[in-house]
Amino acid sequence: MKCRRKLAYGKKSLISFSLISVVLAPYSAIFATPPRTPDQTVNCEILVVGGGLSGAATAYEGLLAGRNVCLTEITDWLGGQISAQGTSALDERPTQRSRQFYSRGYLELRNRIERKYGELNPGDCWVSDSCFLPRDAHNILAQMLKDAEKRGKGKLQWFPTTVIKDLEISADGKLINSAIAIQHQPVKGAAPLNTYPLSQTIEDAYTYANSSRLTKTIIRFVPQQNPKTATKNWYVVDASETGEIIGLADVPYRLGIDARSYLEPSASSTENDPYCTQGFTYTFAMEATKDAQPQTMPSYYPQYAPYFSYELQRLANFDLVFTYRRIWSPKKGQPAKFGGVNFTASQPGDISMQNWTWGNDYRPGTAADNLIYTRQQLQSSGQLQPGGWMGGLSTDALRKGEENALAYYYWLVAGTTDSQLGDGVKQPQPNHRLLSGINSPMGTVSGLSKYPYMREGRRIIGRPSWGQASGFGIWEIDISRRNYNDEYYRNTLPADMYRQLRAALAGLEATSVLTGQIDPNKALRRTRSTIFPDSVGIGHYAIDFHPCMTQSPPETPGNTERAGERRGAGQAYPFQIALRAMIPQKIDNLIVGGKSIATSHIAAAAYRVHSFEWSAGAAAGTVVAFALKNAIAPYQLVDDLPKYEPQLEALKRLLKENGNPTAFPDTSIFNQNWEDWK
């Protein structure tokens, strides 16, 4: 039975004090004392881990709400996808873009990009309406947060090149009481930051001791004391790219493929497979030049060359690929067309960012080479031991991803093979150069992005909820437009599973389908995504897969994509971000944003793009600010669903008033016409 204390909030509000007054409990078993006294102790109301789009959005809303926000980031740039990961081409859907139906901060970001260049698309790319330089994205976001801090009278404490090393969790396991971080800078006289690729620095970054390259500052983040109540309140938001804090805190999560079920009927496996995640990509920038440039073949090129391809005949045109994600084009070229695509031809001085599936995507899929360590791998490697955390990633996989990317650049300019289309397709293109150096678009000596572009990480399992007793999640059938009356599903799924699938999609006819009164093949299906009563944000994108490869290593000659992985790919309805998908099990003052919310493997392929990340971060920042102000824990906003939750409705009103939509126009159980939302 819950014990709640009444507080003044409207007429009928029941709120708990039990979670908000954080009394520092004795150290739990997973906390390790640092080798020396922390150099700094920093007070926060909101500790945001990860400075990507979701983390920046969390900070933005927290600052506008007047909160003290601490923001950490492993690189020295804000922006994640659009900066440190180099993917500075906004993934958007036409209808949402045409109606400008986004969170207020995302709209401001787009407007600032346009003001910076005098146009929204200075790259004149054709993948998006906006392609731009990664370095500028960092600067734009930094100014946005400064302005939000001033407008909202909040406080921003920004900690670049900082990683979380350890957590102090209360004896009952319910609260994060403090976090130990390591911030690094170059040793005096040593090479500057970003001289070495991530694979050569990540282990050093997570090590307390100074090294020949890096000097370390140990920081202890703690809750800020409320001067009125003498309590210490805070929330930690995991906005990292891989679900790092949920891995370190050891809350329940999924990784990779989910087993086939009526909720995930297109899954490529009948069992969970945590090693097959979507590929990760080290992006790079290359410039078109008037004259041929000297091109040096990397020593490892022969190892990776058997992988590279234009992939499809309709894409087998270098200029088509170059202009796809062109991020800078000072002089517009002549109109061109290939494979049904209209674009402007490249000119000397144009800069392209490369992010290609059969190119610099690196797609491991086995226990021998996966990037994001599973819980079993973390445990066996000692990373779940006190003080043992090293980021939860495979350094070897990072190194091979870096090599693969640089080899792909050489293939673009000098290669003559094509793994999917055969001989005679690929021609050398020597009039280009790799842009490298600290002042290059990626800001690194290697020319590679500072951090790989991550499409999938650890995904929490939400708390048990009505209809999902094993833990809340957002699944394939919640968003997909797929025709599940297709012969594949009728023949592949067991009869009971197929009936459950059709019932889950049938709405008012569900009971009749389950009891056999209606043939499941004749039941009507809803033509929209699932409507969540606790929606706190929105997103819209296709279910887009960059599947893992079958054999190890991924570049094995003749290797193929994991069979069936693309079956779930396709169009999706506009979808919602449920608050229950952001609340992990076990820990009550941890909120999850970005790609690590409770989605399935297939749903995550849509819930990963730029505007979604911002919307999820805006929700996280608003939720924790609301929780601090009203002395209520986020899980208490949804624990009585499907009953009416007055505080949840107050939160949703606040989001709407602040310009952060929680539903698309005309969303209701009666509106079945979503064909316009392409």
C-alpha cells in the first residue's frame, strides 16, 4: 500500500515526499572510493549525462525552468549527432517538416542554423532540407544554452571531456546519491585534444590516474540542498549515446534483437540476440577539388575493401553519393539526375559528409566483435565491479570502425571494386581530399568524427504497467504501417501468436478476435500509432535499418546482412513518447532520454533521429523540473494508469504551454486517417 502525503496542488493532489528528500545513505556495494579525494564537489539539481541532442534539450528545458543543470559530455562538443558524431543532416519527414510541428527548442535550433548561413541548407544536400557544418552546430547549441540560462534564470555547469566513472547508490538501491566523474585535459606540452581517435583515448579517459597524454580532474556530483527544507534533491538523466548510465547502474535493459512475438512480429530471430545491434558509423568530411590529389592507401585497406559498395544500381553514381549529405556548397552546381533523383552537381570547394551503409557503417553482429557490451560481458570483464567501469564499449570494435571509415574514403577516391554490384561499376575519383586537422569540419587530426554515430544502444525495460506485466515498452506494432495480413505473417507466426497480433491491432474488435468470433484475417486494423495516455513527446520517421552482418568480422569477403533484419523496416505512423518509456526499474531518481528509452529493436529504428532526440530531451528536462517543483517522483505520475492521473495531466498541460507537443494534430481513437503523414 502506498503512503502519500497531501500537498497543495490544485484541489485533489496526492504526492509523495519519500523519494524527493535524498538523504545520503551509506555507500552501497557498487560504489568505489576514488584513489584520491575528489578535486571538486559540484552541486546540481539536474545531472545530465551526455551532451548530444537529447542532453542539450534536457539542459535547455531545465535552464528555462530556472534549475541548476550540470551537463557532462565525453567529447568537447555539444550536439551529438549534429556535431561530435558528424551527422549534420537533419533526418525529418515531409509532413512534420512542412507543418513545422516540432518541440520549441528544435524549432529554435533550425532557425538559428538558417540565420547562421542565410539559408537552412548551406550544403545543398538532397537527403534533407538542412545539411551544415558540425563545428557550427556545437557553437549554435552552446549559444542556445547560454541564452536559455539567461532567460530562465537557471544555472548551467558545462563539463566537456568528462565521463561518469562510478555511482553511489543508496543502500536500498532506489536512489543515486552521488556520481564520480573524470574530466581530462592534455598534459602540458602534450598533443591537443582530438589528436588521437577515440579508440586510443577512451580507456585513458576512464582511468583515474594521470597519463603521459592526459591530466585528470576527479569531480563528485551531488544533489543541491534546498535552503528552505534542508533536503538534497536532484535527478540524473541518462542522455548518453549507448545507455551508459543504465549499464553502470545495472537496471534492467535490452540490447539488440528482441525475440519474435505478437508485439514484434517482424523480428529476425525467435530468441533475443544482444549482439546484433544496428551499425555504428565514424563519419568524415571530404572536399571536391579542381585537380587530382595524392591519395595514400592505408595499410589495412585490403582487409576492408571486400565490403564496400554503392549497394544498388540506382545509387551507383559517385556524384549522387557525394551530394547526398553535402554539408557545404558555396557555389551551386548544374542540375543533375541519376536513378530518378534530382540534385545539383558538385563543384570544387563543396564538402560532403559521408555516412553510407555499405561504406563507413561498421556492422558487427556476434559476441566476438560487438561494440556495446552486454551485461554478461560487463560482468565478466569486471566493469560492474566497484571502480571498474570503462565506458561499456569494445575498444577493438571502435578501432576497427575507425579503420573501416578511412578505408572507405580511399575506396571512394581510388577503389575499383564493388562487393554488391561487381566489376566495372566503381571508378576512381581522385579530385577529392579528406579534410583532417583540428580546424577541419570534424575537428580531429584523423578527419573522423569525434565519436561514432550511434543508431542503437542499451534500451531500458520500463516498470510493469497495465497490459505489460513484464515491463513497459514501445513495440513494432505500436508504430508500423506494415500490412500484417501479409502471407509471411500468416504462415510464419504460430496460430495463437498471429491471433494475438491481429487482436492487438483490431481495437474494438480485439475480444472477438481472441475468442474466435471474428476471423483474424478479416478484422479491421487501426491506421495510426498507439496513443499513450502518458505521452510527453512526439516523433516521426521511417523504421530504418542498418543491419548487423552475419559473419565475424563484418568485412569478411562475401559477408551478408543478418537474414530477416530488414523485414521490419518501412514506413511508420507519427508516434508518441510515453513517460513510462523513460522511467527505469529499480532507481527512482534516474530518467532516461534519447535512444535508450524503452523501445524494441524494431521501434528503436524509428525512435533515433534528430527531432525525436530533442523531443525526448525536452520531455526529460520538463519532467524532472516538474518533479522537483511539485515534490513528486516521475513514476508516481503514471503508477495508477489507466486511472486518471491529475498530476500527469498538469505535466502535459505544461509541456503544451511551453511549445513541446505531446501528440500530433487530430490524434484521437476516432481519427483513423493518417495517410497524409508521410
